[in-house]
Amino acid sequence: MTINSSRRGFLKGMAGFAALGAGGCFSIGRGGDGKIRLAAVGVLGKGYSDWLPMVKSGLAKMVAFCDADYNARAIAQERLVRDGVDIDMYEIPFYTDYRRLLDDCGLLGVQAMTISTPDHVHAPVAIAAMKQGIHVYVQKPLVRTLWELDYFGRTAREEGVVVQMGNQGSSLDSMRRCTEVIQSGILGDVREVHVWTNRPVWPQGRAVADWIKSHPKGDRVRDGLNWNAWLATAAKRPFLDRYPDDAPVYDPWRIGKNVYHAFTWRGLFDFGAGAFGDMACHTMNLAFRGLELGGVSDAVCVQAESGNDMAYPLKSVVKLVYKARESKVRPGVVLPAVNLTWYDGDIKPDASIMPKWAATHGGKVPNTGCYIVGDKGSVLMQDDYGARCAIALEDDKEFVDIFKHEASMSVPRSIPFCGGSGEIEGGKSTVEMRGMGEAHYIEFLTAIRGEGPVYEQTGSRCFSDVEYCVPQMEGILVGCVAQRLPGKALVWNSETQSFGDEAADSFVKPYIREGYAF
């Protein structure tokens, strides 16, 4: 079932207007209001917090919505009323199949699109949109597989569209300032990085796989849900509604009893990228930018709890090796190879690796963070997004906030702060997510308008543009493959897009169901 109510009447009225546009897209300002014509694929959850700030900025107007669950329309309308936003969801075309929206983008004059769907739908929607010249804001992880990543990068560059990945911490003043400090070389040679997260907070692991396999008949599809469109490229399977209360798939930290929709798809190989794909775009952000990391060469999952053939493990530890490279910020300086260890499932690195921090914090490691170790000092990010960063050089007795440390204060500014990202409170890098997300979205819109600074880091007006997010995602997705083959040492060749290992190579390209090729 596809519910596209109001589509026919609206598009009939658009037919004459469409004749004004060439190639299916309209120049900004056509129609007199100067606003970017925006479509949203994914209406609630992260979708709502992606498209709403763009509309509230006054730089964009909604011309289409798409969500496989038609119920999202009414729920979004209730939230808009609650939030005091003057949008009538029933006056704007609504699609439950993204392919039909893409068919109509030219007629609708879509210029930009937010893509906030399950991970397996990111690449199909974004790549098809970019081929129409549509600029895309894509939630992290950018894509789900390495094949899609290569395809995404090539398409974005060929089409010359603006891309922004949704790792909103990139727009924090503190993240950008700490990046500058690390890039200055103040830490000396860095060969060791540790990154950890308390995710997953959704059901995954062997118990999930066993429960799904034991229910092959499935459940009645919920009213309003276009299950076929939700599956998209994935192999056809019966809909499963909710886990019963006694299903052995939870612990107190797990959330949600839905099997697939909504949100609990993330831990399943066919739909999500697990905790690594979900959080590393945030928690590895500082290390990747600050150390100018590039190609990953080696990967091995050294620990995996509750591994299986359907869902990511409950807990894991993955070791990645990033190649030596020449610094772009300090030309002529060769940066050494970096050993990066990833921990998820609330596993943390031992406090003994950060003795100065442990000595002043009761021997405790932050719940989530990134620890960057150089031969002249270390940086500790104590949250997911880079809002709290501290530094300790070799002669320091303890860590000091990055904004207050005397040596870091002497590092000159080189990366423009993102307007509206929030003020630094009391000279400390404690800016949380409030206000910062809006800045990340507005940067995307102003880039489309050809406004704002051009970042040397990306060569564009978006700080998480394709030149940044594609290389960052490559290492993350190599790590995701390693999680599926615990204990196996993998060597990734980016040029050939191959591990040279039959089992690992089988995970490089996604399954693409007939009728959903892109």
C-alpha cells in the first residue's frame, strides 16, 4: 500500500510551474520568496530535528515529505502545533515510497533534501537525489556499506552538489578549537587513540537473532506502514511488530520493544551499522580531524560478545590501523601511523592508560569519549560531540580545559567558528548540543546559497562535506566488517575496494532487491 494523499491534486497544480525549471530543479529564489525548496525523507525522530531547524531558519520551505509510515504525518502536525510552527502537513505532498518522491522531484522543484531514515536507505535516496542535482543533508552514518560509500563519493563529486553529514558536533566551537590545537602538533607524534561509547541502547546480539528466526510467519503490518517501501533495497521478509515482555533481548539500558520500526532496526546487519556506525561519526570526529587521519589499512575485532549472523554483538573491541600520511596543515611533516582502538557496549579503556586523568578523577574513565595520546601530551574528549575537551602536556600534573591551558591558548585560530553554535560558558568548552544543531543545518543551507567561509579542511562551505565524511566513514565501515568476523585480521585496499578475503568481501556490497536499484 502506498499512501500519497494530496499528491495528485497538488502536482496537477504544479504542472504549469514546472515548465519554468530546467532539468527538474529551480534556481534559488524562483517564485519570489528566495527560499530553498526542501524535501524531507524521514519525518519524525531525527528527521524532525533535521528538517525543522532548516525551515525555522527562514532559508528553506518544505515542498514534500516522505516517510514509510503515514502515521508520521499526523504526529508531526501535532508537534508543529506544540512547537508553534506554522506548517500545515496536509497542504504539502506526502509520500510513503521514496521512489515516488524522487520521480516527482523535478515537478516539485526540489533543490535540497534531508535524509533521516534507517541506515540502509541513506545511499539509495541520496545517490538518486544527487543524480538530479539535489543537495543532500544525510544523517550519520552516511551509508551502510563500503560499496555504497565509494558510489556516494563519486556521485557527489561528479554532480558538484553540496553534501553535509549529520555529525552536528562538527559545528561546536570547542570541537573546532580542539581540532586546531591538535593539528598544530602540540602533542608531538601521535600513534595511539582510544574511542569508546555506551551504545548500543537498542536490542542487538544473539538473542535478537534467535528470536527473529523463531518467528518466521511474522505479524500483521501496522495500519499506515508501507512495509515494502520501508524494506527498500533489503531482502523481503515478514513484518515483525514488537518483542513480548519476556523476550530475552533487553537489559535495563536497552530501549524500545519494536522489532524493526521504529528505531530498533539499528542493531541488525541488513538495516543498520550498529553502535560503531551510529556513534563513531561523533566520537571519532576529533581524532580524525585533529590527526588528519585518512586511509585505514588493518582491522581486527579482538572482542565480541554475543556474536551471530544477523545482528551486531552486544559489546565489542575493534582495533584499526590508519596509515602514515603527509600533513596538509603542516606541509612537509609526515604524520605516523595511528593505532585506534574502538570500544562499544559500555566497555571502556583501562584507567591506567590515562594516569593523570585517573589520579584526579577517582580512577574513573568518562562514560564516553576519545583519548588521543602523543609523545608530548594527550587530549581527552569527555563526551560524544567534542563539547568537553581537556589537554595535559608532558610536564603537566593534570588535565586542563582546552580553552584555559596556557600552551593551547597560544595556538592561533585557523578554522572559522560556525555562527550560532553557542557561546563558551566561563571560558570553558562546555557547550552542549543546544543551539549547535541549528548551526550545522544553517551551514548546509548557506553553502547552497554560495555563502559562508570556504574551509581549507574540506575545500567547501560545509565542514562535514564529502571530502571529510567519505574518508571518515571508510574506516568506520571497515570496523563494522571486522565486527562480523571476530578474531580475523583484515587488510583493506581502498583502491580495489577489497579485503582479499572471501568472507569479508561478501560484506562490501549490499543486497539490492529488484526494483530498488540506484
